[in-house]
Amino acid sequence: MSAHADLVAGKSSPSLVQGVPTDLIIKGVSKTYQVDADVIESVRDISLSIGQGEFVSILGPSGCGKSTLLMMIAGLVAPTAGALLLDGNPITRPRRQTSLLFQTPVLFPWRTVLSNVLFPVEVFKLDKEKYLIKALRLLKMAGLAEFQDRLPRHLSGGMVQRVPLCRALITDPEVLLMDEPFSALDALNRDDMNVQLAKIWEEVRKTVVFVTHSIREAVFLSERVVVLSRRPATVMLDVRIDLPRPRTLEIQETPEFNSYCAQLRASLKH
């Protein structure tokens, strides 16, 4: 049984015992909501261990509790039971070590691309000159270097989606949380964003928790895919994606890639 499966089964993870860096631990987390006279159970007894620098996708049916789990990891929603730990410290509030990206990109329309990326630097009163170099590097990695002085309205949909990603990385967070960030894009732009995100992750190696409805997107991007059940969400499957990197779209035509997709699709039918 794997370390991840051990945690799901309520056992101690060997990685924790042996001191291997693990920066995000979810222990028996549940979440219920009181809606008028009804109690709605969104998440039930989820346990996961996400290693430092891992890219993990959370896959599951619509409304199953994926986003609720992500909000608890972000410290924006408190669990009803269980605990979440980042580097051994309880997650009880939003932290600078964690950046969160939503489906709809939120940019200041009057600020240039570069100015939007540097906004957190201003908020946290950091050294702007120091972070300017990093911002320019991130924009180059995202293929936006020549658009740094443009306003958001002058960018394509795919380009607009890349700006919040650069902004999320500017303060060097430990964990990047992404809630279906590309679901509103057309197929071509979504493919392009997946390739860009894979390249950026291979460069920066941040811990990423990525919520998606797309099986193929999850397999393409991830080192692991965690499948949640219908509400209340429980862990049905935790699959390691053993595909080579760097990944290009051509890998989606391979038997190995499609075998992972078939396994995940079958689990979602239960």
C-alpha cells in the first residue's frame, strides 16, 4: 500500500515517519453546512498527503465538494472536523505562503500587464525593484514578455489567463491553488494554457493543487490525480501519473496517457 493510500486508510504515512519533506497534510477533514433547517454534508473524512513540489489534480463530479476542499486548504473555509497542516503548522486563515487562482481572471483593467503582476508586491510593501526582475522573468516564461506594457483589454483570452498565474507566483508562494482556472476557455486556448502551465511548473516546482472537471487536463498536468466521489466528497482513487516530462500535447495520443484516462473515467462512473 502506498504512503498516500496509508493516509486515506487512517495510517501514518512512511514519508512523515522518515522525515521526507511533505508540505501539505489533510487529516480526516469533513465539512458540513447549515442551510435553513437542513444540514448539508459537503466533504467527509478526507485524508491526503501532498509532497513538496507535487502537482496534484482534484477530479470529481460537479458539486461534489472539490472547491470546498480547496477553500479549506486556502484557509478561507474552516473544516467541521479534522485538520489541515502546511509545513506542520495548522491552516486556520489565509497565508502569504498560499496563492489562489479562480476560474475568472481578476485583473485591474487600468493597469498594464506588468503592473498587474506587481500588484501583490505593492500590497505587501516589498522591494519593487527587486521583484521587477522576477516579474519580467515570469512574463517571459509565460510568453508575455512583449505584452508587458499592454492593458488587459488588448490581450487574447489565453493571454489574460496567464497574467494572474504570473501574479500568483510573484511573491514566491509555497502552494498554488487553482480552481478550474481554464474551464471558460475554448479548446485551443485551454490546450495552450495547459502547455504553458506545465512548462512554468517544471521551472518553478511549486506545490500545486488543481481542481478540474477534465480528465485529460488532469492527466496531462499532474503527478497525481485524486478522484472524489459525489457529495459528500470522499477519496475514491489516488493515482500516480508516471508519464515523462517535459510534456507536449502529443503525449495525449499515447496508449499510456489514454490508459490513465480510461482508469479515471471508470472510477467516476461509480
